[in-house]
Amino acid sequence: MTALSPHTSTRENLRSFLCFVVQDGEGSLEYEGKTYELKTGDCVFIDCRKRYSHSTGNIIIKNNINNKGNTDRNNTGINSNNINSTGSDNQQSNEIEEIKELNENSKLWSLVWCHFYGSALSSVYDKYKERGGRPVFHLNQTSEITEMLNQIFEIAGSSDYIRDMKINTLLCQLLEHLMVYSWNPENVTRSKKRLELDAVKSYLDMHYMEKITLEALADQYFIDKFYLSKIFKERYGMTVISYVEEKRITEVKRLLRFSSMNIEEISGVTGYGDANYLSRRFKKIEGMTPGEYRRKWQGRG
């Protein structure tokens, strides 16, 4: 499709995913609270259930197909009923020449695009994002993606009795290429860091009463101890050891308030191991001894 005049299209809650490549010209996309300036060679892959808006010019769609045939869904949950695509504008050459001339003067864009949906695509898109996939990325070579989009258009408009299988194959290839080309190491690193920290924190929440050292924890999760210390503090605002002690003190306070255990018993089940050491740490953190804290909560303080 090719734009002839300034135009904005805004949609949301559309049960579809959209992929398009800017073949020529410029435009913009608003998606997930961000505005992306698009230029020739940029590729977009978004979830249309979320609000999005793209702008450039009045869009003239050629070779557009919205197939309404009845076909069975294949094993990936994608079929030709869910394909709405357009190929490149290589027909009606006189009209195309006029459009190209206008685009060169106005920088309005020409796109190759495809809307598609299937029951498996939500989880596929989640995986795409987990790998660091971005809604907008630049292609050094657009031919592979645009050729796939054009083939999907051609097959969706055909009467081929195995067109659903062919479309499914092309969509799988398209999704694979999108994952490869949009892979963002920085986002992947952030995702990996988040998963590592979630695992470490869950372990500390369950094992804070045991003997824990930064070295042992780093070895357990195959993370450099200095790196672990740095990213843990960045996320939680305290060191690993401070977090462990916070968990221990919280449990000590709970037992002082709601149990009849003495300080020796409490020190044993909370990881301190020594009543005197627990008393010193408790007073430094809470400003009173464990006995004073218990009497306060029993109304005798």
C-alpha cells in the first residue's frame, strides 16, 4: 500500500498481529506509550490488541485480500481465514509511477504488510519479547521479509486447496526471521538478569534461616559474586546479606510476638545460631533488646 496524502490510523482491541515493512518514505508509530519515527527499511511487529496508531498519508491498498473461505485450523492455530495482507504494488504500472513520484516529493510511505492471527500467536509473541524482540527494528536488507509477506498475499488469494498449510509454513518462517532480525542483546541481558534475581530472591526467601554466603550463592547460580552483589542492590536497594538479615529479623519479631519460644530457641530457628549475637544484632537494628521488644508487644513494656 502507498500513501497519497497525510493520514493517521488508530486502532485497538483488534484480534490480530501486524507486521509491515517501510519500503519507501517516512512515517511514525505510537505503541505502548512510545512514538517511533519510521523510515525506509524499518520493520514493525506489534500486537494489535493493544492501542496503536500509525501516520503518514492516505493509504491506497492494492492487491488487498481478506479471505473468507472456510478452512480447518492447523496445528499452529493459523489459517487463511486469519490472513489480511497486501503485496507490493507491482501491478497497474502507470498508477504506480504517479504514486512513486508523489512519494519522492512528500516522503509519504509505501508499505508491505500483513495482519494475521492464530491461537498460538500470543505465546509466540511473548517468546518474541522474552528474546528481546522489539516492536520496531531496522532491516539492512528488506527483501526476505517483504518476499514472505508478498507470498502470503498471493497464496491467501489463490484457490490452492493446501493454501492453509502453505500460509502456515510461510508464517512460521516469517516469525523465525522476525525473531532473528529483531534480537536485542541488551533486552535479553535485562530479561536474563531479572530471571536470575527472581531465582536468587526466591531461594533467600525460603532459606534465609540457613547459613548463606555471597560466594556460595554465586556458585549455586553460576554468577560472579561481584556481579550478583551489584545487580541485587540495583534492584532491591540493599545487599544480599542485608536482605537475608532483614528476613531473619522479621521472623525474630514475629516469634517474639506470637510464640513462647525463648531467645536461644529463636536464634536457632532464624539462622543466628547464638542468642548473644542475635541480641546484639537485634538491638542495633531495632533500638531495643529482644526481651524489651517482647514486653512492649505484651503490653508490659
